[in-house]
Amino acid sequence: MADMRTDFAGVSFKNPVALASGTCGFGRELNEYFDIQKLGGICSKGLIEHPHGGNDGIRIWETPSGIMNSVGLENPGVDAFIENDLDWVNSLDIVNIVNLGGHSIEDYISGVEKLNKVKLDLLELNISCPNVKEGGMNFGVKTEAAREVVRTIRRCCRHKLVVKLSPNAEDITSLAQMCQEEGADGISLTNTFLAMAIDIKKKAPVFNNVYAGLSGPAIKPISLRMVHQVCHAVDIPVMGMGGITTWQDAVEFIMAGAACVQVGTATFMDPRRALDIIAGIEQYMEDNKIACLDEIRGIV
């Protein structure tokens, strides 16, 4: 049988497929549709230190081959997650990836200090959040601005640290190399692409914040290119994501160098899609006599 086990920075996944942050809550609802322990991992809804209600107005807008979202990091806060959901996730046979954001460096530090006291497998640091103290520019756009966050969090974080990169960065490979230099254990990419929609009846932007994040099949070729570039620029493992909806997509990301993949928007299309992707990868390996994923990882 094909061996789908995958090592990511010393953390063992039973298979290389995880659910992406913001697309699966904390897993409870999806677990009513299927046994989520069949997945390799699950990445929590993006957390910030304090509860946040998210953005006003329209939050989801369907586009050709994708969706745009302007949810705005609605979440219960780190304390509520620890109290209500963490033990349940940790009780499962699944890699627990906790996604953490912040609107200031102080927010990140406070969140990490609370998470340092609990058990989790990987901390995914979302640096695509706006720095409210610097006029709202995302931390993850400019390499040197991001360096301060990554360096600070690496010093205080006791967990394995994965930095989630924005595709809107000025230089994605430079950003990834900086994360490695500052001690990140791994990288995940891509987050959503900055996009826009206009309501021609109202003659106004669809979203209150004007711009929103685009995800889904439409971004897959660009995300794949960025993952390929980053995998060839760093020595730490990479989680690839961005428009993965089929097992063929997942295999492409692995061939581009990704250690693991995350599935997001496809879950909205079909809650069980990640299971189809896992089964498809396994069948592909058996059909092509591939004993383990290392045989094809990074071959392109």
C-alpha cells in the first residue's frame, strides 16, 4: 500500500491533506458530515487575542471559479478557543494547527503567550493582517515590516512556527527567505488574493471595505507558481494552498515541492471534498507504484 505519511518540521501527518483556516471553523460542524480524523490536519479559524465581530456588510461574493470574502477575522478570541474547543481538537487523531493573527505586534505577542501555555502541534502565524498602528498596511506585504513580527514571535513562541504568506507581498521569495532566516519552522502559502467586485445596480463596491480576498480554483495556477518559487528558495517545509479542489491539484503542489497541502474553498463546494482528494492521491500512488510521497515531492 502507498505510504502517505508526511513529516512537516518534525510533526507527523497521516496524510498530506489539511483543511485551511477560515473554511472549517474548529472542526465540530464538519465532523457531523464525516470523521475528520481521516484528514491529515485541521487549521483553526483565524484567532486574535480578543473576540472580534468581523466586518459589516456583505461578506461572501461568488465569482467565476471562486469566491471573494470579507469576513474580517470574526472569531471568539484565544481564551474562548482554549476553553471551549482546544481539548476537543487535541483529543482527535489529527494534526492541530492553530492560526493566529493580530492587528499589532502587541496583539500577536499576547495571543502567543496564551497559546504557549497549551498543547497544539503547529502555530500558523497569519501575517496578512492590517497593522492598524501603521495606517492599515498588511504586515505581510513588505519583507522588512514582516521581519519584525516574525522575529518577535519566534523569540516568544514555544511551538513549531509556520508563517502564512500573503500572495500580495512585494517579493514572495524574499519574504519566505526572511522567515527562514528568522527561525520559522515552516511556511504556508498562499493566502487569498486582493480583489474587487462592483455592484452595477448600486453603482458601488460590493464590499464595505472595497477590496476583499479571492480564493478558489481561479487562483490555483498563480498559487502553484508561488509555491514552486518558495519551495526552491528555502530549506524549511512548505504547506501549499490556493484553489486546490481535486487530487490532481494536490499532486501538482506536491510535485512543486509542498510537504503538505491545505484545502479551503473546495470544502464549501462539498464538505467531504478533502476525503476525495486523499483517496485520489492514494490511488494515484498505487497506480503509479509510488511507495511514498518523497518520490514525487519537488520533482518539478
